[in-house]
Amino acid sequence: MAKGPDAFRTISEAADELNVPQHVLRFWETKFSFIRPMKRAGGRRFYRPQDIAVLRGVRALLHDAGYTIKGVQKLHKEQGLKRLLAAADGDIGPRPEGLALDLANSDLTEEGRERLLFALDDLQSAKRRLDALLDKG
């Protein structure tokens, strides 16, 4: 029997619905403070429909639009959850400036893609610091 649209989802149900592994959802919880599923006794996660919508937006931005984790964090900070929910509905908006990677068509696993995006985030941050140092000199 299928659950209704307003029913809570377990992590396995949420992962299946979003087409990502469960460990990716746990990882996103550590990176995005706005992802807070309900936790019951024993730490079991339950995702509300609005949690799934936010996760769908995060997934669209990371996997389809090429945003980095820091890019999604910045977008949330500047534009709030409404922007993430818009991405969940397909309104991804412009691609982040300077990002030339197309990871959607690569042969990477989801975990490999996440690692690569995390490394890219670090490299972009290091570049910004170097650029700032060069501008001072």
C-alpha cells in the first residue's frame, strides 16, 4: 500500500523518492542546517513532505544545476527556503558563475560526484583567498 502525499517518509523512502543513496541524505544533514528531519526514539529519521520538497531543491541545485555545497548554502542564506523550493519545482535559475563542469553526464557514482563537488568547493575557496592576497599586493 502506497503512502499518501502528506505521510512522513523514512530515510530509505526519501532516498528512493529523490534517487540518492541514504548516506547522501545523512551527509547533506551535516552540510545544510536547514535539513532537519524529525528523529524518533533510536535516532530514526522521518521526513515531512516539506523536508522532501527542500531536499528535492537541494538535489536539483547540486546535481542538475552544478551548484557546490557552499553555493547552495550561500543561496539559502541570501534567498531562503523559498529559493530552494523553487528549485524543487524546476526553477533552477542561472548556473553559478565560473562553473564549467557537467557532472550530470559523467560516469561518476553519486558518492564520487559528491566528493568531486566538495573538492571543487575547497578549490574555489582557495582561489578566492589567493585572488584576495594578489589584489592586496
